[in-house]
Amino acid sequence: MTQLDERITTPERNTRLFDALAYAGVVPFILGIYMEFSRVELLGVDGRLLFSAYSACILSFLCGIWWGGALNRASHPHRMALALLSNLVCLGAWVGLMLYRLPWGMLLLTLGFAFTRWAEARLNPNLPGLYDYFRTRSRVSYIVIACHLVMLGAVLVRTG
């Protein structure tokens, strides 16, 4: 069954609220970039820490979705891969956060989002009928990866 067939046979769900939240989730990344370039701190937190902590949090959230999908869809062909990869990406995000002052930390977080996007496209952990939401999430993932590349550039300039 193709994605188009799934869209025809599975009723679409209204995901406008989730779409809006996905796009709103980009704001802390942009705030972190702004704070890094302007050297502003908020309650003693600089832009790089804000960005890295939020990045690790969102990666953990996405991994939790995979974990939940693996638990709730026993017949999913990639169930074990989703469970194991969710842990691997989450641990990578934690290491990236611990190394937030170094370019390696930002690179690890960037790769976490790129891998998550790649894996979701191939492992198809998502339920049919959520096509519009996952199209939005795909777009937001590319925006977030671009934000990470900008921050990685800033980190390289500052540490180089």
C-alpha cells in the first residue's frame, strides 16, 4: 500500500494545533542563535546553552515518540529498531548537551536531528492518517537542521 492509498483509506485527522506547535517549537532555536550572536544572557544562560539544552530536549521528545510507537505497535516491522535507535539518539543528545561548549557537541546535536529525519523517512514509525502533520514535521525538521548549522558555524567562529 502506498502513502496515497493510505491517505485514501485512512481518514485524515485535524492536526492544525500540532502543526502550529511544531512551527512554534522553532522559536527557542532562533532565540538561542540571536542570543549567541548578540552575546546576550538570560538569567545567566547564554545562547549556546539555551540552544543545546532545548535541542537535547526536543531530540529526547522525538525519541520518546519512537519509544511509544514501538510499545504500542507490536506488529510494526521496525519495532526493535525504533526502540533501540530511540535510546541511541537520546544518549547522543545527552552527550551533545554535555559538550555544548565544543563544536563536537553542536555537531552531535545536528547529526541527531539529521538522523532522526532520515530514520523517520525510512522506518515509517508514523500512523497512517497523519500525512499532513508529518509533512509539517518534515519541513520543521529541515528548518531545525538549518538552525543547527548556523549555530555550529557560530561555535566554530567563537572557538576557532
